[in-house]
Amino acid sequence: MTTASAPQLSFVTVVFEPEVPLLLLQGRSLARFLDPASVAEIVVLDNCAGGLSRLARRRVVASFGPLAPRVTVLRTAKLGVPGGSVGWRSQQAAKLLVARRIRTPHYVVLDAKNHLIGPVDAADFVDGSGVARGGTHSYAAHPLREDLERTLRHLGADDETVARLVDDFPRTVTPFIIDTALARRMMDDVEREAREPFGQAFERARLLEFFLYSGWAMLRGPGLPVDGGVLHAPILWPARATDAGAADAIREAVETHAAWFAVHRRALARADAPTRRRIAGFWAERGLMAPREATRFVRRFRIGYVPAMGRARLAERASRLRRR
């Protein structure tokens, strides 16, 4: 467990309209399993096109239980994201831009889909020498390979370097631990080179946040920004939203003693009855909800998902029209 002298961490999580219920689950999981002594602050980045309602903000903050006094809800538009808080790339830029207001040496980036299923403390995120935990793998057959290559070339990598890094590069799934000072240095460098604010440069070059952060560290900074270990955090993706897929993800979590688990919003929306029962049962088994409450949670999420997506699209469209 964390000692009194161990540096605390900040936790940054991003949400948009359809994922608010998942964020409430995340808050509950952090309240149950995250060592309070490890937490300096929790920043919820509100990337909803229309912004979280006052009621939703209160519910989100309350979900963190005893950690609620350390929670801040911050609109991504307040961070310098170009064009307001709309879209997938805006939330990516926000995950980096938030480094300019973080007060701890490291911060842990989460998506709303991530939730804890076991106890963790600061030592699970940063090793004794101050290096972020995290592994690497090959992107040779990865669907984001082109994005990685584009980011590396934007940073000046030649063909040989691109090929080497594509073969072995840090993972980009959340939880992702960021060195705060390193992120700030990277953004300052990008701004100097682009001669425009980071958010605009990020958008113009169509970069991806974790590729940019790790690529800059390896090409222009101190080197590999992670310790090389694996931070187990199984995810149930939409393509695997079946009873067998859910069973495999849960088995992986159990066999690797993972403290983190995630269910993608589309996986939960698409899941058939056996898959829903398996997910709800796992949450109940880990003490996140009582069995009946878990069943109701899944049912309410599915009922509200399509309307929430519709509201998100309408709000996004209205936001774009206002900016014309």
C-alpha cells in the first residue's frame, strides 16, 4: 500500500452524454477500491456537447463517495480545445491540455468505460523510481497503425525509425499514466514548432493523444515513458459483445488478477440477455452493486442509450451551427 511519503496522483476521466451512467459506475468503483491516500484530485472532463446538466453534475460528483470533495468537473472547452467541446478528437486533446492544471507529478487518464474491480494504490501506477507503469506491443497489424505512423512522421521520424517503433510502441489503452511535466514540455514544443496553440496544432495535424505523448518522449524527450510492465485492464469491445466474449474478458481479468475492467458503451447496448446477465453478475460479484441493482443498471442503460446518442448528436450539430 501507499506510504505517507509516496507522491499522490491525479485522476482524469472523460465523459460525453451516452457514457454518463458508466461514469457513475466508475465513480462508485473508485470510491470502493482506490486508496484515498493516493488521490490528490479527480478531474472529470465534461465533453458533452451541451454540457452536463446541474443534476447530472451533482450525481457524478456524489458517485465518488468519500472522494467527492476531491472531484472537479471541467468543461473541455475551458482547456483550449478548438471549436468548443465537440467530438472525439477534442476529448483527446483535452487529456493532454489538462496537464497544464494538474498539480501532481503524474496523472492517470481514464475513459468512462473503465472501472475498478479490485484494490489499487499509487504504487500500481508509478514505480519506485517515478516511472509510469505500462507495457508495449507491436502495431504492425493494429487498426491504428496509420495514425501511429502519421504521428511519428509529424515528429520527424524517418522510415527506419517509424518501422522500429511500429514494431514496439507503448500501449494506448486506458488507464494511461502521464508524466505531467513531460506532457507540458511536449505541448510547449509542439506550440513553438507550429506557432499556434496546442489544441489547434493537434487538430490540424490529426494527431492522437497517447501516440503523440509517447512518440515525443521517445523521439525528442527522455525516452520510453513507461516501465515496460503490463497494466492488466481487460475490455469488452463491441465486436466481442457476446456471452462467450464477456466470459473471455472476465476470465482474463480473473486469471491476471486485474484491478481494472471495462465495458464499451456499444458492447453494453448491443449485448443479448445472456451477455447482460454475465456482465451484471460480474459487477455484483465484485461488490460494485447488488445483483438486482446491477440488472436494473444494465436495463436502464440500454433503454436510455439511443435517446442519449440522439441528444448528443443534436447538441453537437447545434454547437457547430453556432460556430459558423
